[in-house]
Amino acid sequence: MDGVKENASTISKVEKEKKIAETSKALAQSKDIETARKQFKALSASIITSSSPKERDHAGLKIASCPMANAKWLQKEETLRNPYYGSSMLECGAFEKTQ
């Protein structure tokens, strides 16, 4: 039964990585800022859900969230920099507490 769980876990990981790659490509091909922000939101969500708190901590990444955009992103800097509203609301949001 452990082999079945390992295979399911591997398939799930491959699917997550495929989604990240597809969303990254869509972000790179965005023609306007609204489309880019939509793709960035999807990409951030995929990366956050596919990474563990330990992996993010090791990389020095924190999860930040914006209630106005209903979105999250990863960030290394200590000062919040909201990618969804640009300079108009650059510091809107908060870092999530780590476990």
C-alpha cells in the first residue's frame, strides 16, 4: 500500500509542477497588467500550495496577502511590497504568521 501512496504523491507533485510551468508561461506572455496580475495570483497560489513551510523558511520566503485583491504571494523582503496594486497601495496587506 505504501507504493500506491508514493505513486499518488509523485503524480500529484508532477501535476503541481506542470500547473506552475503553465501558469509561468501564461504570465510571461501577458500583454497587459491586469492579465499579468491574474496570472501572478494563480502562479503564487500554485507555488504556495506546492511548497512546505520548511521549504519556504529555508529559502527565506514569507507568505504575504492582500485582502483587497484576495491574493497571496511569496516575498523575501521585510517591507511589504504588494504586487497587485502598484504604487497606489504598495504596502497594503500583511505577512502571514509562520507556524
